[in-house]
Amino acid sequence: MDAIRFPIGQFEAIVNLTNEERIAITEQIPEITKKLRETISKLKPEQLDVPYRQDGWTIKQIVHHLADNDMNAYLRFKKALTEDEPMGQSYREDLWAELSDYGQVPVENSIVLMETLHLRFMILIHALKPEDFQRKLRTQVLGSVTLDVALQRFVWHHRHHFAQIESLIGRKAWL
């Protein structure tokens, strides 16, 4: 089950990122929505309602979750740039996935939302100095983390959920 739930493994941060490593991570952000759209565009609408594992989220729920998570991550990032180690808001993602918008809103809406958000995030990131990435935020789950770690986790989170979707597509032999 862990290989299906965490197909790329658990998140492991690189401590003390170099500027080159940070740039390489940041450059992955504009590709996120392109890859997501490409991956799910070949699926039939009913396939979007299939859970990636038993008792797991559907592909549609994963896509909407990514948009919700990105909004939260962006706001946490901005708070950390403007406040001293703020507490980042957490949310019950399991319960959010059960709300009506996850079932009724087309996945394309969440992809467009992510594209817009990622554009703003990239503008923000490119304006930062290396020392800005050492600013910290706190979350209930992660404790105190630097923006370097938050940035890495942001990109890992997408790779993690893409791998869940791709694993399902492979197991079902849909493509």
C-alpha cells in the first residue's frame, strides 16, 4: 500500500540548498500544470472519478486538492516573507475533498487556477534574495521550516500526486 500511496517515497528536504539547486527546483514550477493537463487530457471523464487506490482520492479530487494546496502554500510563503515565523494555516484536506466543488467543478478550472497562481508565485520567487529563503514558517504538521524547504515540498507534492495518477493509469492500462 505504501508504494501505491507514496510512489516516489516520503518527502526528504535538501538541507542548505545552493542557489543552483534552488533555481533547478523553481524551474519545475511552470511545468507542473503542463504535465498535469497532458497526463489527464487523454483520460475519459469517467476515469477522472476512479480512485488511485482503495479508499483513496479520485483523480478529480487529486487535481482539485492540488489547487487548494497551492493556494494555501502560496499564502503561507507570503506570510513567511512578511511576518516573523508565522503559523501557516492548516486545513482538513480529507474533508475538503468531500465538498461539492470537488465533484462538480471541472478539473480544468483547477488547472487554470494553478497556472495563474504559479505565475504569481514565480514572479514572487524571482524577486527574492538567497537569504529570503532562510525565513521560516510553522505548520502543525511540519513544525518550523525554511522557505527553501517549503519550496522543495511544493514541487515534491505535485510530483507525489502525479505519480499516484500515473501509477493508476499504468495499473489500469488506460493509455
